[in-house]
Amino acid sequence: MGGLQYAGFIVPILLGLTLLEYQVSKYKKKEVYRFSDTMVNMCCGMLERLFDLFFVVLSYFIFGFLYENVAPFYMPWEGLGIAGMVGMWIVALLWGDFLAYWHHRLSHEINMFWAAHIVHHQSEELNITTVFRVSAFAVINRLLFWIWLPIIGFSPAVATSVILFIGLFQFVTHSRLVGKLGFLEYIFVTPSHHRVHHARNDKYIDKNYGHVFIFWDKMLGTFEPETEEPEFGIITGFESSNPYWAYLYYWTTLFKRAGKAKSWKNKLKVFVMPPAWENEDVPHLPYSFEVDENGKRKKYELNLPFRLGFYTFINVLFTMGCFIYLLINHKAQGSLPTAQLTAIILISIVSFGPLMERKKWAMKADFFRLAFLAVNIPIFFWAFQYNWVFIAVFLIYTLIMFVWLMRMREYFMEKPEEQVESNRKWQVAK
């Protein structure tokens, strides 16, 4: 069973931990989750893992080629005994975490890397689902750093296990409910350390890049302890619940700025300089977000009716079910079922953001999604035993969703004053 198939079983566990964290936050009377933010996090995660489902094959091939043909020597593994193998794996983890540190740091210091990584920082909350909010573009540039593990001499299997561990460790560090952890603060990246990294407070910007071990930051001058309440999100603000726009908006910003540059040198600098860089012919675009009567920035929050929110939640869960099934069974399926599930997931994610934002065209887009489901469900389940049962159940589900959506059509009228995204008045940040 491959790593992504294991991920298919891990995802439900993580969703269970998400529910537990939500319940604990309610008990502690601390707002940690907001509906639209959580839905976007989950959709971004599905997009990233879906891309990785196909990209991982290329990655593993590259790992194997570099290990066999480029590595000057192989790290010893056979005959070491249990203690020796554990020790060698810890050495691999240290190397992997060091590479992850530099990937993370350069993702904040080079604009074209930041365009991929910014997705992870857009959320103004910090919880377990924030870990899902990763761009598929980051999967590509991350490989430029991970390839050094097989080049150093670690086998593809060891390298992959280290990468998986580093990824899973992030679910420990993304929390607002865990305080400081005593002596562990000196060794590992803790929730306190990582809250600093996600904060937009001036003193916290570009600090604490470590993934597993915090001593890289302390050695390289990027460490900052948590001493004041963090405010999460990116400085510019991100006012959208569209996962695809979350992926693309900073890229469009870079290309707009590059288009204004008068020299080719400055056009190139837009992509390779740090995000804060600008000059007279390449200014930053205006920052926009909502502020209160005192001029203080407010969190982005949609005024979402309960039945529309519940409809979106049910359909995101359905899509997540398709996603989990695809992760677990993609090797056993033919190309047609894999393509069908992939298309269902991609088309569904197109609909969810505009539904929550109540765009005028969102209902039409979701009708198309439901029609696509109705056509593909019989084809997908045709080879199953008791196929007529599965087909009937899912066609009834699709019909119920269709009727439910029709009964909410007033939410998508052109200009219902009471429903236009909380009647927001945007103001340019000073």
C-alpha cells in the first residue's frame, strides 16, 4: 500500500481530530473555527493532494534516479540493528527538517515561492484544518529541496518516510488551544512557536520557519518567542472564499506588477525579490480589507444563512468522501473511474466558494455540478456488485440536492440588499 493510500485512511482521523478541537474550543469559549474559512481550507487540501496523487509518481521516480545515479555514496541501513536503524532515520529526519527549514524560509523571501506558500497564510484563524490549506504549486517547488535527501544518500523509502513524518507533525503545531510546553519549547516546534510564524504582528513577521525542530531558527537568527497575542492572516488581507482564487490571486498580482515595470530587469525582480520589495515603477497594489469604526482591521466573515451553509457542508463532505475513496483505491481502479472522481472533485470545488459568497451565477454552476454527478454516478457504479442500490441512493441524493438548491434561489438574486456579503464597505489600508 502506497503512502497516498495510507493518507486516505489518515484523513478521516484528522477530520475526527478537527471535530474534537472544535468541541474543545467551544468548551473553552474560544473562537477557533469559522465556517467559510474551514470549508476553503478543506477544499484547498483536496486540490493539493489531488495534484500530489499524480505528481508523487514523478517525484518517486526522480528520487530513485538520483539515489542510483547521482548519490556519491549510500547511507548505511542494512545490518545496523533496530537501534542503528532508528539512529540513521533520526539523522535523515535532521537533514530533512533542515531542508524543510530552507524551503520554508525561501518561500517567504522569494516572491514566486511566496505565491505558492501564501495560500497557507491567508486564513485569519489557526486550527487543524489550516494544515490542509496548501497550494499545489508548493508541491512542485518543494521537490527542489527534497531531492537533496536521495542525493545525500538516503534511499527513496527513507526519504519518503521522513517527508511523511514532517508533514504529519504539522498537525501538532497548528493550534490556538495548546499553551507553552516547558522544556519541549527548546527542542521542537510547538504550537506557541508556530502561532508566531502565522501571525501578522510586526515583531512576528518572517519568524520561526522550523517544521519539527526549533533550533534551526535559533541558530540562524529567525527565532521569536510568543510574547503577545498573535493576529493571524496576511498583511494585505484575503477577502474571498474561492479556493481557486486563493491559489491564483497572488500570481495575478505579480504579473500585474511585472506588467507595470519599465525594464526587463524590474520585471524579473518582481518574481525573485522578497514580497516587500518595490520601487517607483513597480509599486505594491493597494491593500483592501474591512475595518471597524475605530479603523481596526476586521476578520473576513461571510453572512451565511444556515440552510445554505448546511447545504455547502453536506456537499463538501460528499466531495471529501469521493476524495478519500480515490486516495485509497486509485491503484485498483481503471483510468475512467479515476478520471470521473477527479473531475467530480475539481468541478465541485469550483462551486463551493461562489455558493458561500452567493455569486449570481453560483446556482447555475452548482446545477451543472449536480447534473454532472447524475450522469457519471451510473457509469461509475456500473461495475459494482449491487450497482443498482448504489446508483439509486446517489441519484436520490442528487435529486434532493437539486430540490434543496432550488428552494434557496432567493439567495442568489442579483441585488437583495440584505444579502450582499454583509453590505461591506471596503477601505484601502493605510
